[in-house]
Amino acid sequence: MVGIIQRTAQAIDDMWQSVWHESSRGEKVVIAIVLLVTGLAIPVIPIVWIARIIAT
């Protein structure tokens, strides 16, 4: 069970790295605005933080 959770957390972390760190400043702004407008920033950001903690 722990392995599944860690692999899932690693996958979320890898996805976040590819989306956020490989994006230009303009793309980051668009992503942030979309998350805020749709209300997804509230659940997405804590999930990513928790996944990064578990992945490391």
C-alpha cells in the first residue's frame, strides 16, 4: 500500500514539474488564472504539496 501511495505521489510530482517548471512566465500566468477562475487552486495546490512531501 505504501508503494502505491509513493508511486502516485511521485507521478503527481513529476507531472507538476513538467507543467510548472518547463513553462514560460506567460504560461504560468495562464495556468494560475485558470486554476483560480475554476476554483481548482484550492484543492490542487495542497495535493501537490502533500505529493511532493511523500515523493521525497
